[in-house]
Amino acid sequence: MIAAALRRRVERFFGHERDYFPGTPPGLALSPSARHFADYETAPLALRFSEQGGDVAHWQATARAKLTELSGYCRESKPPKIAHESTPPLPEGLSRRSVYLNVRNGLDIPVHLVAPLGQRKLRPVMICLQGTNSGAHLSWGEARFPADHALVGQGYDLAIQAAKRGYLAVAVEQNCFGERAERQIDPRSAAPCVDATMHSILLGRSLIGERGSDVSAVIDWLEAEHRSLGIDVKNIHVMGHSSGGSVALFAAALDTRISAVLACGCVGYIRDTIGRRRDDQGQNVIPGILNWLEMADIVGLVAPRPFVTVAGETDHIWPAAGCVAVIGEAKAIYAKCNAADRLFGVTEPGGHKFRPEASWKAFFSAVPAPHGEIR
């Protein structure tokens, strides 16, 4: 029996699992996905802008309120306080200030500020969000795990890139990664995000809604400390790739204080992407979303603020064709806001990876680069 169980595991691993129910009549819809795929075709999408049009401002207010409700996103009543801080050194003429922000009971967020040495008044802010990897330390080029060395070399040092371009880079440790990985549950699931996803649902929230709330809490703190930080609160931008890009997009859709977005490797129709593939994390799942909105509507909630995305032509997670289609639909919303020139969807050869040069070039096509800095 043990040998048979092991053989079945090997078969499943290589995608050759034997059918233990060969007598099932053909043509029946028995897989759980069959029900869901069929229902995608008639999903209500009751607030989809392309189906109703009308006044954009009114639609955005209604859609944003619904997205807030569904995702469990919330703004705290007061800005976070620093619970602890330090100033670890950085090379290349850069400084790093690390703070732990106490948002409320049960919620502390590690935040790392990276900037060129020496104070510069009224710098724009770039909030940097890593994707599904080992943590925010990649943003300033630090390798803590064996796989990190390759990622740093591939351009995931987002905060370094932003600081060299004139920003105060703000690297936020995302829920479930790095220092915020689950440590209290024992045993915990193998996938780093699934426990938090399921537990947030018990409270009527979603993981991406909680992550968007974290971004807003960091902005609350930035606004409260803007004089001491020497930042321009009218220019708070956000960037990320993959799941970090998803949070950047949803945070901007929900928080209008974010003035520009660079969200790469994360755009496609919900029904064609996370709705049709394996998902052992649930990072982007918002219960009930397809009753109301699709991805083009989420992008449309950012209008008229600049939104830029870069997609890989052979990306197996977020295919470029889906990104192009979403941006094409969202163009109508941007056009209604007289902001069609602020929406960019760029495709590049290759798969699911961040492309620093192409991403910054596209972003600075929509947003003026900080004065005197490299583009």
C-alpha cells in the first residue's frame, strides 16, 4: 500500500495520474472547474464600465466603494507610530533608515527608506513592493537566501533603482513575506500566503485588501512626517512586479493619494488568469469580485492618474495578450477623463520577470522623471 501511494504521488507530480474512475460516462461536467468556467460566461459584472458608461466620476465612486467592501480594505483613523528604528549602512552613496510602524494592535509593518546621502527637499516618493519572493530586503540589493543572489542580479533591487532616479524609495515588507512570514501557526501550510488568505476570508476580508490597507497606512505615516522626510506628498508613486504589481494596482485603485503606478507582470482578465489556473496562494482572490468588476475596471479606478504596465510576451502567469486587452478596454475610461496619454501597456520579449530598463523608460513616458536624475 505504501508503494502504491508513493507511485501515485510520482504520477501526480509528473502529470500522469491514472484515472481511478474509468467507468464514468463521457461528456459529463464533473470537475469543479467546469461549473466555474461555465459561470464565468454569465458572471454579472454589474459595475463594468464598458457595459454602462456614463459619468466616470460617479462610476468610480460607486465602483471604489464596492471594491472597498469586497476586498476588506480599510483606512485607519490615525497614522502609525514608530515602534523601533535603525540606520543600517548601504553602499554606493545611499542611506537606509529602517522603521517598524505600529499601525494598531496586532499589526506592525517593517518599512525601509532608501535615498542618496544628504537631504534633498521635496523629493517624490516611490513605494516599492516585491512579488512572491523572500522579502523586502531584495529591494536594497541584500541577499539572505541562496536564490536571492540571482534575483538581485536580475533587477529586483527596486529601492536602489528608485533612489538613483531621485526618489525617496520606501520598501514595504508585504504581509506573508520576509519578516512578516507566518511564525505563530504550527504547523503551517507549505505555501506562504494561503493561511493568511483563508483567515482573512473568515473576517470578510481578502489578502490583497489587507495589503492595500498596509500601503495606505504607510502613506498615512509619510504624510504625517512629510516635513521631516523632505518629501512631496503630491507625488507618492508605487511600483511592483507580479504580486507586488497587483498590490500596487489595487492600492492605487482604492487610495487616490497614490499619484502614479508602475505595476508589471500582473495585468490580465480575472476570468482568464487566476480564474483558470492552479492557485495555491489566493493572493489576488477577492470573494464576489466577478459579480461586479473585471480587471479593466480596476485599472480604470486609477484614472486619470498615470498607470504603466510591462508584460512579457511569453509570460505563463500573466500573458501579454491579456494585458493588451485589459489596457485596451481601460483606455475608454482614461479617454473619458481626458487622460488617454497617461495609460501605457508595453509588451517585451520573454517570460515572467521584471525588466528594469523597459519599465523605467515606459514609466517616464507617463510621469516626469525627478529633475536631474537618470531615466
